[in-house]
Amino acid sequence: MSQSSISMKGGGYYSKNTQGAKHVIDRAGVNLIPKLSGIQLPENQRPFAIVDYGAADGGTSLGLVTSIVQAIRQRSKDQEISVTYTDLPHNDFSSLFRMIHAQSPEETTYAREFSDVFVLSAGTTFYNQIVASGSVDIGFSATAMHWLSGLPGTITDHVHAVGAQGREWQVFRDYAKNDWETILLHRARELVPGGVLVMANFCIDENGRYLGNTGGANMFDTFNHLWRELADTGVISEIEYQSTAFPQFYRTKEQYCEPFDDSKSRVRAAGLRLENAYTGVTKCPYRAEFDRVGDPIAFADAYVPTLRSWSETVFFGGLDSSRPIDERRNIVDIFYQNYNNLVRSEPELHAMDYVHTYMVVTKET
């Protein structure tokens, strides 16, 4: 599966159905906002440049960007600011701009509140350099860089690398290691000296926990079980089952830190330094609401769409392209309805807690 087939569900669906992702970004902001007072403002009349890497529809990071803009304007009321949202070329940038510019008079966003703030987009993968060298003051990325630049290989009995074994797992690990270095080297070129890069990336933490695997049903095992069930009942073919795998890898904190810990690494030679790294778990807001209210149907109807918002293209992409598109859509609908039914029947087993490594990286002056 290539990056051209990866996307978040559009039309504002992603932000509406991923409350947890917003909570993660807000948590990452705790690392970033205090550093703003120490970042030097541009002296050559260029805008203060903010870049959101892997922005989707822009809704989940809206609060953080607003806080950054407010902090910069408190330091200099005349400082021009640019905000560049980046994602893959087929991202729903139309929804992003509607979100940022607010379509109703009752809504307000930083783009309306502040003058001389320029909102831009770039449909370029973060596996390439996206903006000019030495032009970014603040970069941040949340819940995005676990997506790989391509699919390293197949996984015989699972749909995700967390379920891979032996050589198949090693292929994903090595591919992810190279991808991580590539990401960091491009960001090193883009950052100004003294610039800051804050990231919150999915990980496997010190206790072996990862997204959807913090107790109860394992989300990726459930994905695999339900997809395997469709193959066993003839709804999809064995080839389609084997062709379905997430082009993702959940690194450990140590794997994220490795390029910074190695004094001879290309990343350190490029000027990047790691200031802070730690793991954290953000509890599933949909499960929290179920624990409060106790309605399994409402829980399933809210919970499964958040899974679907980022996973649907993977399962759709695994289906034979010779099938009529309506048939493929129907199969995917059946798949998620089966997940919904499972959650309704055993709600206490399900949750998608987020597990991240939070990192603050600076570029040497």
C-alpha cells in the first residue's frame, strides 16, 4: 500500500470523531507553550513560521495553534505569522480551510481574530522536505509519524506490525528506522537555528502498551479477527486478507531517541538535539463516557467511527480493485458494523487509549 492510498476520512469527519487526538495535542502543547518566550522572533521582516505536519482537517490542532498565535502576538503585536498545514496530496484541505476560517458568524478562530496571520497548506508528505530551508520557527506533529512511507512487506496472520513475528516484524522495524531518520533530517533542514519541533507519536511504552492495547480487548487483534472472519466466510478472498496491512510501525521511546543518543548519527550532525522525551497514556474519551452513562449502544455508535476515521482506507485498499466500488464500500460497511455489534455485546472490553512518546527537539544555534 502506497501513501497515495492513505487518508483520514474527510468532510470534517476526522476531527468530529477523534476527541482523543485533540487531547493528545493539547497535552503536547504543555511542552511547547512555555518555550515560546525563549524563541527568537525574526529580525528580517519574515513571518514567524508555524508548521503542522500531518494536519488532517486541522480541527484537532486548532486550540494549540491559537495558543501559539496568541503568545507570539503578546510578544509583538506587529509580528506577521504564517501557519502551514501539511498532509498528503489527497487530504481534504477544503474541510481544513472551512474549519480554520469558520463558516458561520457565531464561530471564531485565530484566522478571524488576528490580522496578518497567513494560513497556508502543502500537499507534500513529511518524507520530503516541505518548506524552504531555515524557514520554520515552530514545527509540531501529533499522531502521524507512525505512518510509514510505504508498506514494507506482508504480514502472514495479522493486519498490523504489532501482530507480526520474526522476519516479518524485522522488515517493518528496519523500514521504520530508516523512515524516522528521513523525517528528522528533513525537519532539520527546515528549522531555523533555535527552532523547536514538538512531536507526539504513537509508541509501545515501557509496559508494552500501545494504541488500543491497554487492557481488555486488543483493538488490532479485533481488527484482524473480524477481517479474518470475512475471509473464512467467503465475503473476501484469502488474497484480499493477505493483501491488507497497515503501513505503520509503533516505535518504542528508545527507538525514537536512538538518532539523538548516537553522537555520530546524521541527525545530530544536522544540528538536532533532544531536550525531552517521555511516554504518556491518554484515556479513551468514548469509554469514559460509557463508564459514566452505561449505554452500550451509544458507546459503540460513538467509538467505532473514531476507529473508522483513520483505518477505513487500509481495509478498503486491501480489497480487489476489480470489485465494483459499491461492493467494496458495502464490505467495509459490514466490517465496521460487525465491530459495532461486538462492542455493543461486550462494551466493558473495549477502549482506544492513546499511547504516545512526547518529544521536544531543538535545532542548535
